[in-house]
Amino acid sequence: MRAALVNQAAAVQGPRSSTAVVQAAPATCVVGQHAAARRQRRRAVAAAADGGSGGLSYKDAGVDIDAGNELVKRIQKLNPNIGGFSGMVPFGDSFLVAGTDGVGTKLKLAFDMNKHDTVGIDLVAMSVNDIVTSGAQPMFFLDYFACGKLDVDTAEQVIKGIVEGCRQSDCVLLGGETAEMPGFYSPGEYDLAGFAVGSVKKDKVIDGSRIQAGDVILGLKSSGVHSNGFSLVRKVLEVSGHSLHDTAPWSGEPFGLSLLTPTVIYVRDCMKMIGAADVRGLVHITGGGFPENIPRVVPKGLAARIRRSAWEVPPLFQWVQEAGKVPDAEMFRTFNMGIGMVVVVPRSEVDTVLGLGLGAFEIGDIVEGSGVELV
């Protein structure tokens, strides 16, 4: 265990304000999540979208749909509260909000490119972007670094990225674990897991319950694939005949370097919006894309109508779709398609949010119905 002792002022960021309200949980209630199962559940849905088109899907990339669904069913029997972006536990007049995640097979690119200083940013991003959707300000982060044989230089580069991710999130790297397990990992490979904890006042939780028909859906741009969908990306690279060292047509860089662009950390932008406007819902677009993530915050009887013409899908995703002949439905269920965070606000608050200069823009609205309508 790597641990740090920091003073209270440095370790605890005070909860920021928002305007959403959630019913307070009983004092003994702990609402948990199982991030691995959650990702597998979303990917399982994505993998079903091949539709006989001959295009690639997550199933072709090696995702076991039946096993993923079975695991989720078993976990839900043990803890029926899983499924949110993060877990909450009451703590005085606040909730402590926690999330955990990894980087996934994006690490394979780091191994092949021998570039390890950005995957730590991804690690932090995947957890803090989840917990900020409840309105929580991240307070601290813990990491788990596992390898077969410890390469100190490589590990230092990884942790350098984690430190940078914490800096961007305004949270503290409180500690972590370095596990050296000979024979367990292939030479030169490692795995990462991260854990973030934040806080939000009980009467300031953002849970989507106040979303209404007529509310506006805004988007914040992604930097690329982020940290979901790399099994499919790698499969497309394989069938296209390209290597990670070939030049990517959308960037002029090698495929590997371009695809390693770190996940955007949205914490500061989200907290600015929460402090300035009536934010009714926040959605981190990760595995499962639009149709699996947005409905998690939209109340029953309502649907998210997304205008595909509202933004230009980045060339990276266009290349993946064309090279892999990936169906539209599969793309939107697997990737963020250029939108990494979704924000729902009343129509009257749109100008306020757009005026913050965060690059947000309208991508749709809330209507009567269910699910996500891509129009």
C-alpha cells in the first residue's frame, strides 16, 4: 500500500452547489456499483448490433455477451442497487460518492507504443467523470498498479499520468498499491484500476429526477475514443491491415499515438456549470454510448432526442466505421462519437451555460417517450 498523509484542507474539497434534489437514503444504506460488470453489461448490448450486415461488432472483438449478462444478473441478486454511475453512502449532511474503473485494452496500445505517461490520466478520468455526474466534487483518488515484474521507469511514467489526472480533477492522490506478481502478466505488461471518492450535499445531488419534457440536452466534446471501445478499435486495425505505427489519416500521427490521446476530465467544467445554472442531469458517455448511458438519468416516460446533425462526428470515428464496416447502431452503442459528457438543463438556462465558454453546444432535447431517439 502506497499511502499519503495530507492535511484536511488539501485532502477534502468542499462540496459545490447544484440545484437537484434526491430523496435521502436511510442512514444504513450503502448504494454500490460494480464497474466491471457495468461495462460488460453495456458492451453486451453493443455487441448485439451486428444485424447481419457483415460489419464488425463487439462480439467479433471477443466480448462474451451471455457471460456478461449472466454476471450482471448474479451481482444484482447480491446487491440490487448497482447500475448508477457511482455509489453513495450518507455521511452527515452529505453523501460520500465513490466510483471505480480501469483503462481496459487501451493499455495494449501503451505497451506496443512504449508510451505510458497518459494512461494514468485515463485512469483518473474514468472514475472522476462518473462521480461528478451526481454533482460531487472529487476529493481523493487511489490507484492499483499490477505487473509481473516491476519496471520502475514504466511505473513512474504511469503514476506521473495519475498525478496529472488528479491535478486536473482538483483531487488528491491519497495512495495506492503496487502489486508485483511473477508469472501472472506477460513481460512488459501491467494492469490498472482506480478508485475515486467525492462529496455532495444531500440536497444538492443531481440524479435526473427533475428532468422535464422541453429541457435541452447539451454536449461537451470528447478528445477521441477516450477509454471505451478499444477492443473493437484494435479489431478494426487488425482487419484493415494497419499497424499502430502507420500514419492515421485523421491526424497525421501514428495510429498508436493518436489513439492514446487521454480521456478528457470534465470535473472543472461540470462544477462550473453546476455553480452557474440549474443542471438537472449529467451523463458520462462511456461504454454503451448514447442509448445505454443517457436513459440512466432520464425519468420514465421521457426520451432523449439527439440530433445527429448537431455536430460533425470526428474523422477518427468515421475511419473506424468505414474500415470496419461497423453499423451506425453499433457505433453509437460502443463509442462516444465525439461527445464525452451530456448536460441537461432547462431551456431558460441554455444561454447561461453556453456563455461560460466551455465549448458546450446543443445536441438535442427531452421529449415524451422512452430511451434515446437518434434523428
